[in-house]
Amino acid sequence: MLTQYIQSVMHRATYELLEDDTFYGEIPGFPGVYANAETLESCRDLLQEILEGWIILGLRLQHNLPPIEGIDLTPPQEVA
């Protein structure tokens, strides 16, 4: 389920070639998930690493993660 979530999110990534000939990538709807690298492949790899860290941190802090294609990683809230 986690792998499918990551793959689905990565398909939403956008990339652009900057004036300094590096690549910038980001994922709309995922604040703080962006990367810059010398090649498009390196940018994709770095962006995925950042996304994975973002997800792990979000789960640890019990943040609401955006559901993607029916996959919701947000843990259920316990009712007191």
C-alpha cells in the first residue's frame, strides 16, 4: 500500500529546467516536497527521497496525509 501511494504521488510531480541548467521538481499538494538537481533522473530520485521522509514524519506526528487514488495513510483517530 505504501509503495502504491508513493508511486501515485510521484506521478503528480512536475519538473522544469531552470536557467542554470538544473532541474527543479515539486509535488503539488505536498508542501515542502521539492528538489533541485543536475539531471532530471537525479531530481526524481531526490524528490522521492524527500517525499518518503515527508510521509514518515507526517505519520510520526500524526498529520493528516492527503489521500491519493483511494489510499489514505492517515492513522485513524482514537476517541477518548
